[in-house]
Amino acid sequence: MTITVYGAGAIGGITGARLAQAGRDVVLVDRAEDHVAAMNARGLTIESREGTVTIPVRAIMPAALGSGLELVLLAVKSQDTPAALDVLAPRLAPDGTIVSLQNGLNEELIAKAVGAERTVGCLVNWGADWQAPGRILHGSEGALVLGELDGRTSARVQGLAKLLDVVSPTRVSDNILGYTWAKHVYGALLVATALVDAHVYEVVERSPEVQQMLVALTIENMNVAERAGIRLLSFDEYDPADYRAAVKGDAAARTRAMTSIADHYRAAVKTKTGIWRDLAVRKRKTEVGALLGATVARARSFGLTMPLTERLIAMIEELETGRRRMSWTNLDELVR
């Protein structure tokens, strides 16, 4: 079986390279011509705390993609998912599968395009950064969880877990949406850390006032998930119970939540978010509008308001367009 990794940036690049290193037949698909050329010429170089390795890979542009795709690991930014599905849907085999290795609620978009029966949910919480054409940083360890959207245990998802074990230890869940939504709602907090040029652990340790704002921001997003009938699950540095207690004034719970994040990022090579990198290094539009915008739209359908989240989206857009600069005062504004 040929494994198609669509989007060979940080997460997709490392995933495809590790699968190729394990002897799998893998093709990496990316729209960045210089990145594709570099991978074909020199392989994909992965930097990590353990050292640097270069792995030979096969890479193509989307226009060269064939049909009858059996397994697609989708790893594009959330705002690029609709365009990617326009390419992939007509090329997917009748019994093919698309697995989302993305942030956000992409499983819903994928299922709408190709059917829920050809969609597998996935939580990716290990970190990576695209550094240059043909070069990626593996920045942190974290959970990798797979599951069928309907919660059943299938031979397909068990096989996928064994396949992806060479990338990161992989678990199977009967509530994968509880994981993907958990990463999504916690992601709002991480977006807020990109308002300032600082390490994530510096932001979450800034002050009790900033911490309480981050809790309130996360709770706004958690409320939407719970209204949608999602049972949020804990993973790595996120435990929804701490946020529920903290928003009611439990200072110990707030400290636990923020300390867990600080410890996680202090142990990582990648100590700032991909959102920060898009803004500060790559100078490009982030996926915040697509990610948090989807939550706001869902909230409106439930009659819920998300003032902190909407303000955060606007502030990120101002950073994208140069009308605002990264500063601690941005966080102070959200606190107010």
C-alpha cells in the first residue's frame, strides 16, 4: 500500500519520513516547489534533541498526484483543508481512508467530502517546526491518538495505530472527538501566547491575572464543545477538570493547569507555538481564523457568546497585517 502524506511541512514531513525510514511506500505531497525539490535531491533532514538524521524520501507536487489513493495522512493547515479535499476526494479509492493529522475540527470537513466511513480521527500533540526546504525540527514529544468517528474499535484503526507507532507511540480511543476537541479548545490558550514574543512557559507564568484570563478563554471554547455533546478528555498538559475548577475561583487548580503547560514546554526544544512562528518568522497568515473562527460560528448556532475568543481572533489578524506588534500589552488588553 502506498501511503500519501498530503502536506509535508512540520508534522506531515516527519510522519512521512519516519514511515519511509521504516520501509513503507510513502509519497510526500507538498505545494512548495523548493521544499519538494530539496526533499528529492537530499532527503528530509530532521533535527531533534537526540541529533540530526537525513532520510531519503519521495516527494511530488499536488498536480502529479494519481488516483486510487488507499491511505491519505492529511497534514495541511486548517485553512487549506477545503482546497486539499478538492484534490483528494475524487482521487480517494472507494475503500480508501483519510486521517487528519491537523489542528482543528477537520474531521467534520473530511467526512462531509468523502464520507464518515472513510474518515479517521486523530490527535497529534507532539510538536515540530518547518525550518527550511528539506529541513524540519522535531520539537517535543506528546500524545498520538487515533479513533473511528463513531467510537467503535475496528481492524482499520488498530492497523493504523501499529503503522504510526514508528512515528510516535500511538493509542486508540473510543472517543476520538473528545481528544480532538480537547486539543482544539486548549489551542485557544496557545494562540494567546503568540501575542507576545516569549516562550509559552513565560506567558503562562506571567501573573495570576494573565492566568485567570487564559482559563476564561479556554472555558469559552470548552463551553462550545460541551454544548455540542462532546465529552472532553485530558491529554499531556491539558486536563479539562482543572479549568472548570479554576474558572470558579480554585487557585490551586489554576496553578496546576498553568504549571502543567509550563513544565511541558520547558522540557521541549520547541518552546513557542506554530502560530508564533507564522507571525514572527515566516511572516504569513496563520490558521487562527479557520481554527477559532469555526468555534465562534458553532457558538453562535448555540446562542453562546465568545467575547475573549473573538477579540483574540481580531488581535491575531492585526498582527498578520502589521497593524499590531507582539507585546505584553496585548495580553494586558485581554485581561482587561
